[in-house]
Amino acid sequence: MASSMLNGAANLTLYRGIAPKRLNFAGSDLNGKHFPKTGLVSYGANFRARVKTLVPKCSASASRPTSQPRFIQHKKEAFWFYRFLSIVYDHVINPGHWTEDMRDEALEPADLSNRNMIVVDVGGGTGFTTLGIVKHVDAKNVTILDQSPHQLAKAKQKEPLKECKIIEGDAEDLPFRTDYADRYVSAGSIEYWPDPQRGIKEAYRVLKLGGKACLIGPVYPTFWLSRFFADVWMLFPKEEEYIEWFKKAGFKDVQLKRIGPKWYRGVRRHGLIMGCSVTGVKPASGDSPLQLGPKEEDVSKPTNPFLFLLRFILGAMAATYYVLVPIYMWIKDQIVPKGMPI
């Protein structure tokens, strides 16, 4: 039964009946089950109109509201979530969702081409992504920022990161001056931001003229059960949302590269904790032209303990589900002959 639930048909219908080709924005093999492993797509001025034509529409349910709250898309709850997860993060979570080859592939569009570049790794956590950055940039020029002291404690233990600056901070209110960094990198962090647009606006602000932001994060599932757990757990943006957030913040030359574990064989119907790498270039000095109102979340307000407990239980169930999905996909990869969709 578990197999049939996970392998259920991810029925997709396309706006205006247009079936995209394999390497287009929403490329598939036309039955919604198999996607190419990676794809690099750039978006021009007519992006909004093109999205209406090419975005997959899930027939099983309505699309996800952007503002829908999720368990660890709240700073206080994410803090306690990682208080315990930090103990096993590098050994349990990363092997199934964020491997070294995925990391290197996702960082490639960031163009870390000079060892003297100033780089900020926002939401750097245990420093796994930072280890990929310091292959190309001197550690003394890299700053790791995260709101979790427990995650950062793990980063401090990694020898290659000893010369990195390690600070606690908020991705939506960065403690860096405007026009500070050559590169902004954030991997596996956006899913916890109450206001993703604000975080990307901050990425724009801290970059120098011509600097590049590289944001790596989840992608929204199409299979109904995976959608359910994604919606109660954390933010799984759709690809077009990433692009819209970058463009609204003022970035130019916005590109999205699809990534995923090798044993998934390009399957994306269950969503991916690390599913895409989005980059954009800052075209002018100064702050982002985008104007925003007050922050979405006031961390000074007390948390309702009963609501917290309910959301914690739902979040724990969803997290367990997404720990099991890569194991399930690995088993299928071992069983199903190579060259065949899984």
C-alpha cells in the first residue's frame, strides 16, 4: 500500500493544452512522472505571460496559497526544531537530500571564480554548503550566518571552516552593510523564512554592483500525499515563485537550474528538499527598489503552547515522511532497470 501511495500517478494538466519539451521550464515525459535531472532556464521580460502557459497544474487539488503557515516556517519553532536535529543533521538528513555532488552542481552557477571574493553563506547551518564554497574562496573571506547556535556549533568544529566568520543572525534582516559582498549563497534556508520576498530583497541589498546571489532550496511536489506533508511542514516554493521573487527584488539575468539526488533519476513528483539553484545578478548599487511593509513575524510575541504542540506533531510526521521518501526512491532505483522511469 505504501508503494502505491508514493507511486500514484502525478496527473498533470497544462494550461492551454501546451505540452512543453523535455528541457523547457516545466519539461516532462508528458505523463508527469519523469523530469530531466537538471535544466537551466533564463527568464526575460515576458516571464509572467510565459508562466501562465507552461506551469504544470495539479488536477488533484487547488494550488498552494503562498501565505499558508507551516510548522518550521516560523523562527521560534525552527529554532527548537534544529536544537535537536542539529545532532544528526549531517549524518541523517544530508545523505538523503543534499549530497556533495548535488552541492557542487548547485554552486556552479554562483561562479565562485576568485579566491579573494567576499561571500556570505546565509542559513549556513552546520557548514555543509560552506565546505563547497571554501573549495573556491579563501575561508577568511567567507561569513556563515544562521539563527541556530546549535547548527553553528557544528560548523565551528569543521577544520576547513576555522577561518570563516561565524555569526548568529536573521536572513530577513542581515547584519551587513549595503554593497558588501561579491556573492550571496543560501542553501536550505528559504523554507524557514516567514517572508521569502524580504529575504531575497536583503540578498540584493548586501551584494555589490555586479554581485551574484545563489539561492538553493526545495521545490513543490505534484503527488497528492507529498503535497499534503509539504504544506503542513515547511515552505516548498514553486519554480515560478523563485523567479518572481528574484525579479521583484531587482535581480537581472535570473536563471534556475534543477538539481536532485542521482537515484531519483530526475523524478520530482514528491518534491525535493534541495531541488533547484536560482541565481541573479545585481545590476545597480544600493538597496533593492522593492518596498515592503512590516515583517511577517514578530519573534517577541509569545508562542501558544497548544498550537505549538499540534504543529510540532504534524511537523514531525511530515519530517519523517520526507526522511523515508529518499529511502523509497533509492530502493526503486536498485530494483527498476536503468534507463526506465521510476
